[in-house]
Amino acid sequence: PAATAEITLSVNGRRRAVRVEPRVTLLDALRERIGLTGTKKGCDRGECGACTVLVDGERVKSCLTLAVMRQGSEITTVEGLADGDRLHPVQEAFIRHDAFQCGGCTSGQIMSAVACIEEGHTGSPEEIGQWMSGNLCRCACYQNIVAAVADAAEEVRR
Ligand code: FES
Ligand code: FES
């Protein structure tokens, strides 16, 4: 068996000790070791964005990075967005705008949207579309996703 190492990840403000092989991706560590299954595995090779999380506030495709490399960073997953029973403005906007069908891409879209708004790339629908283009939606909810991001950006600005 391959050697494992005990590492500590900071996820949604909580320190989590996990034992992983060095080749384990951040995505698998989150889902399979820590039990945070809100982050989805789509392609597992960097193409779909379903696995997007925030690492120190920046969006990262968690299937493309190793868990061992993310010690000392603050990781935020979709489970970390709501404030108790109060959903994050981006989550609320996705519901208001019907911005999902099967939901497979949704947590990745939402994490990406949070960063997109933070980065200030929400000047127009075209700009939002461009900066959200790393997140694919097989159900083609793109129009509603862009509308949700635009609306949430307004909300966050207020
Ligand atoms: Fe990571 Fe598709 S699962 S980009
Ligand atoms: Fe089904 Fe986006 S809602 S893939």
C-alpha cells in the first residue's frame, strides 16, 4: 500500500485532520474523507467546473489540485456559504432565477459566481458569461445562471 500522511485542512472555518495518500485530490479529500459531498465530481479532469471550491478566496477546480498542497489555506465549499438557516445571496438568486435543472453543476456554478462577483467581473451579461465560462452546464441553464449572478451582484453591492 502507498504511504499515507496525516494532513490538516482548514475547511469552512474548521480544521480537519485527514489521512491521505499524496496523490489524493482535494476533491476526493473533501468528498470521501471529510464527507462534504456538496462539491461534485463531473469530469474529474478540469473540464467542467462542477468541483469548484474557493481556496483563499480564489476559485480552484478541486479535481486538479492535491489535498497535500492545500494545507495552510482556507478552503470554502458550498456547505460553508449559508449563515445558519440564511442562504448566501448567490444561493438565493439561483433559486429565484431557476438557474438549475439536474443540479449537477450547481454547487460549482455557485462557488464560481461568488468569486466572479468578488472579482468584479459582473459589468454585463457578456462579461459574466465570459468569466463563468469554466463552469459547464449540461442542462444549458446558462441564461438563468447569468441572470442569477447579475442579480446577486446587485444584492451584494447593496
Ligand atoms: Fe473538476 Fe470537472 S470535476 S473540472
Ligand atoms: Fe444540470 Fe447544470 S443544471 S448540468
